[in-house]
Amino acid sequence: MTTVFIGIPYWFWNSALLPENSEPINIYLHPDSSNESHINTIKFEINRNGGFGGVMSNSMWLRGWDERIKPGKYVIDDKITMGETAEMLAIGKRSDVKVIVPSHRQIEVVAGKIALYTAADSSKVLNLIKHENVRWKIIPNTYNMWWETDANGAVDRLLKESDNWWTEDRIEKADMQGLTPEEAVVLASIVQSETKDLGEAPTVAGLYLNRLRKGQLLQADPTVVYALGDFTVRRVLREHLEIESPYNTYLYKGLPPGTIMTPEPSFIESVLNAEEHDYLYMCAEPGGTNKHVFAKRYRDHIKNARKFQKWLNSQNIFK
């Protein structure tokens, strides 16, 4: 009786689990789910793709392997046998995922993207990265992680990546600019918010560094927009400049208390390798080029500003 009972699963053991020419399937086993839930998920996903999900689950149960299933993402194709699949699930031979951490001015979006690619809860991720002592360390990039990674695991990984990114050479470059690594990232967040043109980013960074060294107000429009919390603003008005906020660099000297976005590493590099010049003023270039014109003297800046304001009026951009 025993031989017959176990013999049927063994007959399938070296057979393909999915029909020939089937598309690969992804099976996600959540770390908070029970073994029974894992088995049901495996069975369901294989069955709905035309495979032998029922036989698979019975085979694992007969061998006691249903208690050994490891959570994670598993990729199964039409070349893998039932035995190979069972072993893969039992030893945790899972596949990693690419976690895209974006550059964004809303930290909620960053947390949501991290959770999108992993099993991490977005609200837990947000609670871990929303504070400035952590937020500045988030380096936008694409990271390979295990899908079953939770919020703590994902953030720990990002903090380790930040520690690795901040090499002695980069720390030394920040120090030569009179900045700590955190201050360099804060400034980079302003530079990236000011210009999307990486070619002029070192020039913009150099201008802000000039102002910091002279003790002038940064007067960076993106910090005002951040303080307003209204990212639809296209034209910063006089009334906006009066908003009470430590992020309003028209009112408070020096850098704001934190980043106004998670800047890309290329913009942090622009701060570390800022251009040396005598510019103290800049204004957006008319024509919607997303570039700037720079000036050393205030009277020249006023001329540039009037040209840009005239162009804004011509485009009916009043707010």
C-alpha cells in the first residue's frame, strides 16, 4: 500500500511541471503567510498556468517539505521538473528583484516605490525614512534585493549603500567645500530642483557655495515651493517669499534643515565638484529652455530677471 501511495508522486517527480512552451511564471510567497498559505499559492499559480499544482502540493506534503518552504519570489519555467521545483522551494533558491529607488521631492513616493518592488509595507518604510537624519542618506538607484525583504531590511540595505557611496574621497571633497556629507546632499537637492541640466549643475552649485561663504541668503525658489507644499507653482511671487518656514531661504540664511528632494548621485557629485567662479546671481533663461543665465553683479541680474518675467507674461504664466 505504501509503495503505491508514494509511487504516483514519484512518477511525476522528474517530469516537467508546466506544459511545454509555457511562459515562465512568478510565484510570490509572503514572509508573513503560513505554510498552508504558501502551498495554496503554489498550487493555485501552477494550476492556472496549466501545470500540475495539485500533484506538486501533494508531493511536497508527502515528503514533509511543505514545512520547509521559504518565502520569496520564485521563477518557474517549462524546463524545470517537479522535483527541481520542490527542492528550489525547500532550500529557498529564490530570485531577487530590482528595486528602483527614485529621485523625488515627496518622500511618500520614494517609500511607495520601495514597497512596490518588495514585500515591505509602505507606511513602515515611510516611518523609517521620513526623518531627515535618515532621509538624506537615501541614494536613488536600482538595487537588487530579495522580494521578501521587509521595511527594516530594505532601509538597512539603503543605509549600507549610502555608507559605501560616501567614500573617503567624497567625504574629503565635501569637506573642501566646507560641507558635511549631509549638507552636500541638502545642497544637491536644491541644485537638482533648480536645474535639470546636469551640464550646468556644477555652475549652480558653485553659485550657492559662493553665497554660503559670503553669508548671503541662498534665495532659492525651489525651497520656497517646498515650504509652500504646492508643487504646481511655476512662478514664485512676492507673497510666496514671505511664508514662514525654516525651508524658506529668502528668510533664513544658510542651508535649510533638510533635503527638499532625494537628489540623484550625479547631482551630489556636482556639489562635490562644483565649478569655481564669481557668480552670485542666476535667473531662468527665457524660452522654457530649463537653463539659466548667470551674473556677478546685481544690476545685471535685474536685467536678466526682467527679461524672464516678460517671457512669463507672454506665456500667460502668472502663478
